[in-house]
Amino acid sequence: MPVADTSQGTSGVAERYASSLFELALEAGTVEAVQVELDKFGALLDESDDLKRLVASPVFSAEDQFKAITAICEKAGIVGLALNFLKVVANNRRLFAVPGMIRAYRTIAAAHRGEITAEVTSAHALDEAQETELKAALKSVTGKDVTISVTVDPSILGGLIVKVGSRQIDTSLRTKLSTLKLALKEVG
């Protein structure tokens, strides 16, 4: 997701909330349904600068955030446990951590299914064939089924950045150009 976690404590908050949500979804037998609903909200977040501001800004009161999130979710058809979760997050003034919560939930759900999650950054959206090929390549390396979460970042110019667990493979054109620039400085 393009919205970055900027504070140090965000990932801990995100993981705790995501873990609690996952436990509730597991009890209710709605793990996949909750993920679909969270992904819907994540897509809305990616598409709307106004929603990003609402989520990230401390200027809005908890009440304003709660009302806005409720209205947005109802209009988008986000229901059930995911809707209640987002309302609680808004009420607790933790909306800034929602992108991390969504990523953490995906990771927890994938691990529960015996999959691993790879975070992929690409200069442009991947088509279905490219995603399938990338999943197959990652499966051959990891030995497990891989779920990919793609973020589009045109600033990398080309190539991919793939994070699987603690490993990162950076084949972005931006990194290659930076390496070349550094090498040229050292030679000159």
C-alpha cells in the first residue's frame, strides 16, 4: 500500500489489532470474508487522497472519524466484522495504523492457510499473467504457496522490489541507477 507507516509504534499497534481481528474472524469462521472486506477498504484508501488525509490526520476528532468511516464503509458495502473493526479503530483513534493492520491481517491469514506473503513494489500494475508467473517463481524459491500484495510506485522506474519475510530482492531501475552513479563517483 502506498500509505506508509511513519511512526515507530505503528507496526506493533497494527499487529495487535490485526491479531485480535483474526482471532474473532477465526471464531466466527469468516477469515476470508473479513479479508475481502479489508481489501475493499484498502482499495478505497489507495484511490482517495481525502480518505488518506482522514485516516492519517490527527486534526479530525474520534467522533468525526467514526462518522466518516461508518458512512464510507456503508456506501462501499463493507459489512460485518470488518465494519465493526474499522469503527472500533476509528473510535480508538488508531486509523493512522489501518494500512499496517490490513497488511498484518493478510499475513496472519496467509500463514494460517500455510502460505507466505510477499510484498511486491512495481513501477506499474501487474497483469494476471505476470502475477501468476511471479507467484510460481516465488513458490519455487520458498517451497510454499505465495500470496502477493502489490504496491504500485512509479518512482522505482522499472523492475520489482520483492519482500518475503526478512529477505528483500531489489531489481528496481532506481536502485540500479543509484549503484551505477555511486560506482562512477568512486572511479572518478
